[in-house]
Amino acid sequence: MYNLNNLKNQNVVIRNAYWSGRRKVSYSMISPAFIILLFLAIGPMIFMFWNAFRNWRLTIPAPARFIGFQNFINLFQDSRFWNAFSNTVILIIIGIIVQSLIGLGIALLLKDRFKLRNVVVALILIPVLIAPIVIGLNWKLLLDDQFGLINYFFTAIGINGPLWLSSNRFWGLLSIFIVDTWQWTPFVALVLLAGLEGIPNQVYEAADVDGARPFRVFFKITLPLLKPMFLLIALLRVIFIFRIYDPVVILTGGGPGTSTETLSLLTYNTGLKYLDIGYAMSMGILQVIFMIIVANIFLKFTSNSQSKGA
């Protein structure tokens, strides 16, 4: 018995040493990639945080100096910043609502298996796969005030087409919204289609046995079960629209004036056009904080919905 216990203890020691050695080898193999990734992710964030509290203007031949929260104070008093923020929020709210509704309609149409369904799915994915700058240039030609194809059709039916890109804030933001919706609604539709196909058929069969009408099934079963997908879409669209840049630059350039300027465009102009690096960094910090808050809110809603479902 004593020898058997010794043998078991030796086996445990050998096994622990074996797995410890494997872990060391694994850590040594992934550590270079992890260090590089950490440097690329954390390094720029530290650089941005540090310079957000400094007065660093490349147009002034003087070293950057620490000014505390002055950049953030100036930012909250900057009407141009709040204009860009409101434009971004408008695009986010309207974009999420409209794209979710259209995407849900497309997903419901694609839910049923039919001939050439895979071809249709591949075709509606084309806008997502095209580079944003190419999409912006094509839509700029379509929405051109004088020679655009859309206004040409308006003229053909006796209607004077609007000045999409140069008249005022409404038409400028609408143009940006149309382009963003055209590009990203297919993505929303595919996410919702995946959610629809993940709903068990037994749920609908039970509702059918109970005599539930299709309208009631849709609002009481389908939509509640798609709630996690809608939350995921909302979170991703918030992140994507916060980063929207190419369509705005190509279509309106933020104009007329600064009426259609978004936060990403304002940050770019401040940092790389006006060379006010510290002020641009403070804008970036606020955007990061805002997206972290939004992400935590969505994650909280997601966890609550999952706990209720459990």
C-alpha cells in the first residue's frame, strides 16, 4: 500500500510537471504576439490620454505644456463640438431605427427557403464588401445637384430635385444617412436572419397548437427572442457611426459650413488640418468614454434579458 501511494504521488508530480512545462512553452510562444498586441492597443491609448491634458499645437513653435483639464473645459464650451456631436447622435438614432426595420423586413423575406436564396443573400452583401470611399464617390455622382441621376429622374416627372449636398443641414444629413443605410442595412438583415434561424421551430409549433394568430406570434415570440440581436446591432451601429468618415468627407465635406460635420471628421480636422493635437486628443478621449458607457449599457441589457430568459 505504501509503494502504491508513492507511485500515485510520483504520477501526480510527473503530471503536474508535464502540464507546467506545456504551459510555459505555450506562454513563451504566445507572449511575443501578446506583447506586440498590447503595445499596439495600449500604447496609443496612453499617448492619447497623456496629450489630452497638454497644449500641443504644431503651428506654434513651442514645446507642449501640461494644462490639466483645460482642453476638456474648452471642448464643453465649443459650439462646433456640440454641433458635430448632435449630428452624430442624429445619424445613430435614426440609423438604428430605420436600418433595423428595413433589415427585419429583409430577414423575414429571406427566412423561408426558396430557389436562388443563397444567390440573393450574396447579392445583398455587396454593399458591405465595397470600400466606403468607392461607395461615397458613386453616391456623390448619383446625388449631384445638377447632373445626378436621382435629380434627373425627379426632373423627368416634373419635380425639382433638392440640392442634396449643398443646400442645408437637413438634406446633407439625409444624404449621409441614405448612403450609410444603403451600405449597412444588408449587414443588419443578415444578423437578424441568423437570429430568426436560431429560433426553435418547436416554439412556433406550440404557438400554432394554441391557436395564436401570426400577428400575435410575431410580437409575442419573434421580437422578444430577437432582442439580443437588436441589442448587438444597436451596439455595432453606434460604434460604426461614431467612426463614419468617408461618406461625410466625400459627400458634403462637413458642409455647408460645418452643418453636417460629425465627430470623426471634426477630430480629423482639428488634429491633422489645424494641427491642434492636444485638443483633438481630448475629443478622442470623450468619444472613447462615451462608447465605453454605451457598450456597458448594452451589455447590461443583454445580461438582464438572458437572466430573464433563463
